[in-house]
Amino acid sequence: MKWIWALSKDQKGATAIEYGLIAALIAVAAISAMSTSGRKLSKTFNTVSSKINR
């Protein structure tokens, strides 16, 4: 019975899950930011390229 009580007090698994969720959230934010900036950068390069070709 003591083992079950000690297991219920153990927070190591919960902490690992929380860190995993935080890492996933950071990854999603980074991917969306890079995607947005990539589109803007591509548009800028296309504009410069079209003006050079004129």
C-alpha cells in the first residue's frame, strides 16, 4: 500500500509531459513564424527579380 501512495505522490512523469507539451508549443510557434517570414521573403525576392529583369 505504501508503494501505491508513493507512486501517486511522484511528479516526475507529469513534469516530463509538461516539458513535452511546452516543447511542442514552441515548435508549432517556430514553424508558423518561419512559414510566414518565408512567404514574405519569397515575395520580396520575386519583386526584386522582376525589377532586375526589366
